[in-house]
Amino acid sequence: MSDLETLTSQLQELSTKAVESVQAAITPEQLEQVRLEFLGKKGALSKVLGGMGKLPGADRPKIGAIANEIKQTLQTQLEQQKNALRQAEIAKRLESETLDVTMPGVMRFPQGRAHPLHSAIDRALDVLVGLGYTIAQGPEIETEYYNFEALNTPADHPARDMQDTLYLTDGKLLRTQTSSVQIRYMEENDPPLRIACPGGRVYRKDEVDATHLPIFHQIELLAVEEGLTFGDLKGTVTTFVEQLLGEQVEVRFRASYFPFTEPSAEVDVKWKGRWLELGGCGMVDPNVFKAVGYDPEAVSGFAFGFGADRIALVLHQIDDIRLMVGSDLRFLRQF
Ligand code: FA5
């Protein structure tokens, strides 16, 4: 075999081995090893080419050309294998780090739920909104004017004794009823109107028992337009109670007294065999209309204010209002 043939076959053998080694490499480090082994300064290719000195001058370019081709092919294959390894690595990472956002969450904390008072208020408001009432709000810290005077209850009025009031400084007080919202809303808006003040806190120096708390919640209704009658009031209150508590619940109206309504009534529902007072209602007193600048000859109106906590008692069949503020989880988890 001539030197040219020997070198050529050595180069071909080297080429075959190199291609196999590239394909067997499965990490970037192994690929670098292969590169050094075949193409490095002291690598296999250099060694083979070291034998070129023995060749006659005319054969050297032939071997040079074969060596170049092998070098280029090997470099291309190294590059391709490097890219393939990189892609495989990315695909592997994507797979292992994939987050399936549609999987159900891990319940580390128990789910919350609505307090029975708030679910009762929500249900009451659903009914009222269905009857055409819009929501109005007012502050819990009130002035004597909005809580009493504008509601036809001046300082020397005996009715002030009906609600034991918690006074603050500067003539302010903690509102004893949501009726104050009536005045605030009418001052700012013209009739016709139908508003509901939802579940606002009210405060009284009341003795605590199974149906009384010192801080409780009222929902207030007010409707004003031309020609409203006590019949409209009775129909509205009855419909509201039936829709909220069910048609089987008995409702009764008892003649009563409030300084801001005339005539006035108390609304009771039959519950656990006895009558439970839900709220007070009546036709808006002309003096209240005068206080807000309405003409009592042109419009009439009715109002209804009831205890939201008491509604919750009936809705959820709870027999002691104190449970509502006890924060006893064994009680609350039942709803
Ligand atoms: C009033 O507060 C009037 N503002 C209601 C009203 C509005 C009359 C509009 C006319 C027109 P009364 O003091 O009766 O009324 O209270 C209304 C309701 O609040 C009671 O029927 C009861 O359901 C609830 N309530 C009163 N005091 C307490 C209390 N200490 N704890 C829990 N609920 C109470």
C-alpha cells in the first residue's frame, strides 16, 4: 500500500470513528471531549496529518483536501449535536416544570363562608332590589339632627327615652336607628324614590337577652311618591316578609307610635309559637317632609325599619341572638 493510500484509509477510519463518537456523546462535556480528541492540537487528525511529510509533494494537497473535508464535516456534526442536546435539555425542563393551572388547588386552609347575619342581609336585599328599591347608605356616627330632630324628635320629645342613646363628644352620637338615612337621602334627592339602607349597625344601651344586643343591624326602607297609602305599606311589608321568610310565616301589624311616622305600626312574625317583633313602620310624618324641603301636600311616603339580626334568627332557625356575635366556630360552621 502506498503512503497516500495508507493515509487516506487512516483518515477515513478516523472520520468514521469521529462520527460515531459525536453521536454517542450525550452531554455538552462529552461533545467537547470528542472535539479535542479528533480536532484538538494533539488530536487524532493532527497525528494522521503528521505523516504527510512522507508523501511526495504532489500527493500532499489530496490529503489536505480530504483532511479539510473531514474537519468541516466533523465541525458541522459537533454543532448539530450540540443544538440537539440543548433542545432536548429545554424540552426536558419544560416537561418537568410544567404547571397545570387547571388542576384543583391544594386546600391548605378551610374555605370561608358567609356569616349567617350577612347571608340574611344579602337575601333581604335581593328581595328588596326585586321590589324596585335601590341602595342608600349613611354614617354610623351621626348628629342629633339626623338621628332625632329631623325625624320629628326634638331634644325634649319624650320619644327620645324610647331609645337609650350612646353619646359621643361634640353633639355626635352612635346612631340608634337607620332612619337617619331617610333624612340624608331626601335632602339630596327629589321624589319619587324607593331606597333600602342595608344592614347598617345601630347602637343602643339595651339589656342583652335572647332577642336584644347593644350593637345590632337594621335595614331601612323608604318610598316617597304621589298618592302612596298605608295599603301600599302593608302590601310591601307583607310581600317582603313572604318572599324572604316564606308564605307560611304569619305576619301581623300592631298599632304603635314613632315620632316620624303617622300612623305607625309594629310588624311581628309568628316564630316558634310566639310573636317576634321584626320592625316598625308607618306613613312618613308631614314634619319629616318639611325638614327636608318636600311638600307634604304633594307627596306621601312610607318607611319600614327592621332588625336584620332578628331576620337572621328566623331564616336560620336560631333561637338566641347572642350566638350571632359569639364567634363560636361550631355554631358558624353550620351555615
Ligand atoms: C326603630 O328603630 C324605628 N326606626 C323603625 C321605623 C322605621 C319605624 C321607619 C317607622 C318607620 P324600633 O326601636 O322598634 O324601631 O327597632 C326596630 C327593630 O330593630 C325592632 O323591631 C327589632 O327587630 C330591632 N331591634 C331593636 N332593638 C334591638 C336590639 N337591642 N337588638 C336586636 N334587634 C333590635
